[in-house]
Amino acid sequence: MGITEIKIHYRPIPRIAWNRQLICKFPVAWVELSSNQLITVSGILNRTVSDEAVIRSMLGVTKKVARRLSSFQRYSLISLMAFLNRYDPHDTFIIPSIGELTSPLSRLKDEPFAAFLFAEHYFERYMKGSDPMDLARFVACWYRRGAFSEQQVEASALELQKSDPEILRAVALNYHLIREWLAGAYPAVFEVSDRKQTQTAETSWLDVLDAIVGEDIIHHDDYAALPVNTVLRFLNARIKESRKHGKR
């Protein structure tokens, strides 16, 4: 799906019957959002931005142009954003960097499984309690200067707390899309995870892993250092093989 081209007619000077035409592009899917537009979308969902600010961001027009649009034009543009009502799979962090901290590659390439475990932990805590520090720690699991470590998470989280909170909330919003992609790529793993995690609010991914492969995976640090896609691919195949032989 391509970005929708929009032709806008407006009066630069309200009292003069002369229309000007602008040709702009308007995103109609998550994958089409730029970094700034994703931050704006986060503001929409958190009710921290006005309709005028939304239109300016999505169309890339000035405040003066946005104010010249009619109520019907504004309504028509906002209606194009119906995609916000659903989370579509997307394998990339849209915001490439926050300060000097950079995002992972697409498909979480080369990201260690440990980063995923820690990120999931802090993401779930943030979603349940909205603690700003949990949000900062979650973002710090993915946005880094170098290799992942627990010490790096704490240091980067303190740095990220100085950033615009809407940027961090936008990353969390982006992660919903990445989780949808992960669930599509490794459906068996996330099916077991969802079922396991509904049993108790205290269930962690380590509990989920224990249910899938037993204690072997938990007590070997080698697994934590493996690429996340390698481990999830292994787990997905393990679950499918177990089901093939009639095990639960």
C-alpha cells in the first residue's frame, strides 16, 4: 500500500476568492509513518496533541495552511487514520535513534535473546503500571550504543529519562507492531506464551520457556547470547515437533 496523495484547495487569504492547491502525501498505514509522525500518533492515542497539530505532521504543512482548512477537510483527513484502530505487523523500529542511542536493525537482526527477555519484562511492567522508569528501561533494552548488558540498561534508562516522554511512548507503541510481527513469524511460541501468561499475572518469559523446553534453556547463559530469532525459531520448531508426537 502506497502513501496516499492528497490534493488540497484552500484560500491563503480568507477574504479573497482565490484558491491555492497543494499536493501532499498522507500515511494510511503504520509502515508509512515517519519518526515524527509516529510520535504524533502516540500523542493522538495519549490525547496530548490537537487535530491541527496532527494534520500539520501528517501532511507536512505549516500552521498557517492547516488553519485554512475547512472542518470538512479536517474530518476527511483524520478519517484516513482508521489504521490506528489496529496493530499491524511491522518488523522495524521506526525511530532510528534517540540522542546517541540507536535502534536495532530490522527484524531484530543480531539482537541477543537476553535483550528480548529484559525488554518483555519491562514492557509488561510498564503496560500494567505506566511507571516512567519501566518505560525508560524497556526502551534502553533496544536503543543502545553497543552490546546489551543489564548495566547498560540502567545507564541508558537514566539518559533516556531526559528525553521527551512522547518519544519513549512512541517506541512502546512501535513495539506492539513488532510483537505482532514476532507472533506471526513464530506463532507456536506466542500461542504458548499467551496461554501461559493468562494463568497468572506473575508469569514471566522464563516460566514460558521452562514450560516449553524445561530447565535446560534457563541455566545456560549461552542461550541469552544467541540471536533472538535463532532462539525463537528453535522454540517454534520444538513446539511443533512436540505437537506432532501428541505431547502437550
